[in-house]
Amino acid sequence: MIQTLFGSLNQPEEKKTSLFERMKQAVTRTRENLAERIEEVVSFNKEVDAGTLDDLEAILISADLGSTTTNEVLAAMREKVNRKLIGDTSELKRVLKEELLAILNRAAESKPKVVADPPEVILVVGVNGVGKTTTIGKLAHVLRAQGKTVLMAAADTFRAAAIEQLEIWGERTGTEVIKTKPGGDPSAVLFDALQAAKARKIDYVIVDTAGRLHNKQNLMAELEKMYRTAQRVIPGAPHETLLVMDATTGQNGLQQAKVFTEAAGVTGIVLTKLDGTAKGGVVVAISREMNLPVRYVGVGEKQADLIPFNAVDFVDSLFS
């Protein structure tokens, strides 16, 4: 079941520590933008007061939490300051961590479907340029490293070189790619991939999709057709629909993400290029404003640079 990939409770301590260190490294720029600026603000004040929280508001906005999420966090913190429950820097950080973690945990309550019989079907959506096809290749690597069998379906038949790009990742990861000619019917590719997976008892099918946003109606119609095709071959499929977002676009990517969420029934987020931004607070904004869990984060260009998202590790990484 794919849900076993997202948690860390059953991971060996050595592996868990390794994932934490990788997360910590990935959010280095965000940590410098957030925790170090908080230190600077509090160092000028002997106690945490309303002025401190006003300064904190600007810091959270700069880390790309967005106004909605920042206002929610500060409302809770102001209530605690008024009750004299926050007195110094360490308490300020502790309460801020608690508030951020609460938002992430609420979104994480949405769990992937439990799949009794394989194949498990993962539909991957997102606008062109966010790293969608690369993410599919990395996800195939993650699954194959766990001993799972995987097929990739090249159902983005409209973007130039999308099929070839997925084939390159197939070669890198030792994963077969089911494809058709450019401009072919995406649902036909999906149908062939699911039939092959059923016949061969494959564990996972990962499906690439078109990233066009110029016509929402066409996008929705295409995705709806793919959903009908998947459910006809495998009842309950797709079991997970992952939206790939680019962390470096921050708040600007949220509106596009909302379009795909409406069209595709998104169940989780993969956030790429987290290591390339000082605005990693967008992780919290996405969870709050879209009420969707972040499943994975991309932390580099290599095959293994896609790691399961762990809310506790992420929040701890921002302040340690």
C-alpha cells in the first residue's frame, strides 16, 4: 500500500535520521530566512509582546506562508501572548512550531486509499515545467528500491518530448514504459498500461498526464475520461492523484494548483525544488489553503532525491 511510503513510524532509526538530515539540508535557505530572523527580532526585546508578533508577521509572509495561513497562526499566538503563555524566544519558537505542525497534521488526516489487490494506480498531474515527469521517474525509483514492480504510462501525449523524457527515466530506473505515438489518445495509453499491469501482477502503475492549463474545460474532460477508463479496468482506480508543484513559485503556484485540484480530484501534493528556495513556508500554506497533505518533496536532481514528507521532521528542520 502506498500509505506505507509516507509515514516514518516504522522506519529504522538510522533511516529516519538520514531523512531528517536530508530535510534539514533541503530547507537551509528557508531556515536562514525564518529562524535566524526570529532570533534577530527577539534579541531586541526583553519579552514577547504585540510588537514582536507584528515583526513575526512580516517574517512569516517572507517565508511564503501567505496571508491566510499567517493570520491564522498569529491569531493563536496573540491569544497565548495575551494570556502570558509566551515569555521568551524559546517559548515563542515552541508555540510557533506547534501551530505550524497542527496545520500540517490536519491536512495529513487525508490518507491514501487502502489497496487490497494490485496494481495500485497513481495519477500524476501538474502544469508543464514543474518537474512532473522527473518526479514520476524518481517515484518509480523509490518504489523499485523497496522491491516493488512498476509500470509507467506515458499519457502526456501532447507535450513535445514528454514520451522520450519518460523513456529516459524508464531506462535509468529499469522500469517499463507503456506509450503510444505523440498526439495519441491518453486514455488508450492508460488502458493498455492497466491491462498489462493486471496481466503481469504489477504492484504499481504511475501515470503521466498532460500539463496544459490554457483550457480548463478540455483539461477536465480529458482527466474525466482517464478516470472513467481507469475505473472500468480497475474498480477504485486511480487510488492516488498526486499534484506536482514547484516550491520556487510559492504562492503564485497555488491558483494553478486549485484548478488541477478541481479537475483531477487531487489527493496529495509532491513539492519539487524545495532545496532551491528560501520560501519553504509554502509547504504550510499549501496544506492550509488546499487542505491537502504533502506526500513527497524533491530535494535535488538525482534519482534518490525524492523523500517522503514528514511534518515533524519538516518543522524541526526549520528551527534546528
